[in-house]
Amino acid sequence: MLKDITLGQYVPGESFIHKLDARVKIVLTFVYIIILFIIDQTINYALFTIFTAMLVFLSRVPIGFILKGLKPMLFILSFTAVINLFMTQGETIWSYHIVGSWSLEITKEGIVIAVLMLLRLLYLVIGTSLLTLTTSPLMLTDGIEKLLEPFKKIGVPSHEIAMMMTIAIRFIPTLAEETDKIMKAQMARGADFESGNIVRRAKAMIPLLVPLFVSAFRRADDLAVAMESRCYRGGDNRTRMKQMKATYRDAVAGAVVTLFCLVLIVNEIIL
Amino acid sequence: MQTNLNSHKVLSAHTLTRAGILAGISVILMMVLEFPIPFMPPFLKVDFSNVPVLIGSFAFGPAMGFVIVLIKDLIHLLNTKTGGIGELADFLTAISLALPASLIYKKHKSRKGAILGMLAGIVAMTLVGTLANKFILIPFYSKMMPLEKILELCGKANPLINSTTTYLIYGVAPFNIIKASIISLFTMVLYKRISNVIHAK
């Protein structure tokens, strides 16, 4: 189970969306989410659906990957739909009497709200997954570093934050493997992680976590020594092999999203 | 070794690697070890991701705790399912546990100081957790589902919880107390054994 840890869900590709600058993608994703929570009109949902379909098409990510991202949300999606469907008051179009004062009712408004809310939740997940499907974790980290750079003046250590994220991302698979190894070693000595009540299972975690932390600190200090001996001294004047460059693509993407937002907002105001 | 985020001095390589790796453990614990508490709503889950945060902030000062939480949530943001809202709430609650605890422990480096600090942390986390639910999570989720009605329905099964306010008082607040206490207890047990290794160098 530990080996299965994946960070992000990057699907390498050469599409328009893949080639967008990570910074632009992060900002546009935020805009996408904000606008998703502003819209209310049915017509806007229709436009949003077209827009999202276009994004998915442009990204060339196999639809299966996107559906896979939705799988953990299946329960909450159906739960939301059912609750909205049966709990909205309005014009009844179907009802089923159970017992006494209990009856199930489906109303016209319920159907509308259920569909709209379902779409909202769906697009929230699709929007954020599209970002992580088309951008590798390291590119995202770089993007975050660049986006935080203006805040350096007020003391936000943007380079250090990105460096720590990179270290964490780099070591997560290593640490997961280590955890697995320690678990097996303790199981060979008779440890039992699976059975018993919560207190017993919590107690079983201690012989797992102590060696994990000890080895993690050792690794951290080894890495620090390695960095220092290679004269690591922070982000100032550090150069990169791959510079982030915004191109005409990013301008196009920005313009399209801005235009789209304007249309939706105008629709909201007029209707 | 003290770290100060506000100074313009570069964070030392040791701080960077320790924070990075502790945040890595934190992310793993968040993904692998979460379990629901009996008699509580199943979506309120306890995870151990804040144990490395507390251990880090006890060993290397409050700033370290802050940094680990930040990195943990930034990485979690890469896989977010809530558009960053869940991560924001987690960030606030984790900080509210680690900061008071490590500030008090820094002043009183003793068993008593640690316990007092953690009690302060538990109180702060319960408070912040409840407020985060009221002002961040509930408004967010009610954009997608009729929470009020769900909670009314809950009232039929559990007469204590039948509205947002009673949900916060009888659901979220006790959950946060339990969660913070479990994390603190774990850290107490672990830190004693690990601190020898950390401070041996």
C-alpha cells in the first residue's frame, strides 16, 4: 500500500495545455475555481461545460485519467446529488409515501439544483486535476517559487520554500519505502499492525515511527552536509538550466480565460 | 540552532533538509494513516500528519513547525480535491496546535512545559478548528450541498446535532479535542525517544 503513493498524477504530453507556463496555469486554475463559485445561471453552467470540455480536449489527457481522479469523489458526488434531489422544496413532480409523515419527494427545483451542484463539484475536481495532470510536481514547485518571488520583499523566502518542497517531494518515495521496510522488519519480530482496537493499533505505531524519524533525521543531516560541501548558499544569483518563459501561448490562454470570465460575469449581471 | 523566518539571512541547509524531510513524513502519514473515530461522523478523520510538525517544532523551534505545515499543505495542494479550501483549513488548525505548544515549550524546557504547551495547543486547535469549520469549510460545502438540511436530517438520528451551531459544538469541537489530544500524546511518547538522537550531535 505504501508503494502506491503517487504525488500528483502527471501525464506527460505535448499538448497546448502541457506547454503552457506553470505560473500561468496555476493562476488560471485559481481564476477557474473562483468563477465556478460565482456563476449561478443555468446558461452559464452550459457555457462552463463547453469551456471545460474544450480544456479536456485541448489537454489531450486520456479521458480515463480524468475519470480515475473522480473515483474517490464518487461517494460524495452521488451523496450530494441524492440529498439535493430529495431535500429541495418546491413543485412536487414525484412522491413516494413511506410511513406516517415520512415520504420521498422529488421536486422540479430539486432536479435543477441537484444537476447544477453536481456539475459544480465535478468541474471543481476536473479543473484542479487538469492542472496536476498536465504539469509535473517539479514544474508546479518552480511555478510556486516564481509566483512567490514578488513577496520576497516582505520576507517570504520563496526560494527556500520551493527548495523544501522539492526535498519533500524527492524524499517521499524514499521515506515510504523505508516505512515499508521498517514495518516488515517489525512484523518479522512479531509486531502486529493490522488487528486489535484503536488503542492497540496506535501503540503498534510507536515501534514504526521511532526508527522512521531517526533515519529521517540522519538522511536530512547527510543531505545538508552534501549541499553545504557543494557550496549551497540559497537562491540569490542561482541560475537554472531551464528558464521559465511565458510565450504567445500563455498570452492566448490568458486572453481566452479573461474573455470567458467577462462573458460569464456579464451574463450573471444581465440575467 | 535557531531559525527566524523574518530575518533576511538565508535559512541554513540543515533547516531546509530537516523541514523538507519532516514535511515528507507528514505527507506520507496524511495519505496512509487516517482513521475515523468511533461515534463521530465518518468524514471527520484523525491523521498523524501533525506529529512530525510537533516534533519538528519542539526540536528546532516554532518557526520550524510553521515551515513544515506550510510545505505539507503546499504539497497536498498538488493533489487537492477542494480547490485549496481543505488545505487552508488544515494549515490554520495545524499552526494553532504547533505554535502555542512550541512557544511554551521553548520557554520551559521540561516535561511540565511540554504538557502545558500541548494543553494550550489543544485548546487553540479546538478553537481555530471550530472557527475554520464555521467560516471556511461550511460556507464552502454549502455552495455544493444543502448542509443545513443534511444536519436537520442528522437531528433525527442524533438529537444533539440538528443545526450548524450544534454540529460545531457537539461534532467539530469534540472531534478537534480528540484529534489534538491523540497527536499530542503520540508526540509526547515519540519525542522523548527521538530527542536523544536529535540532540546527540
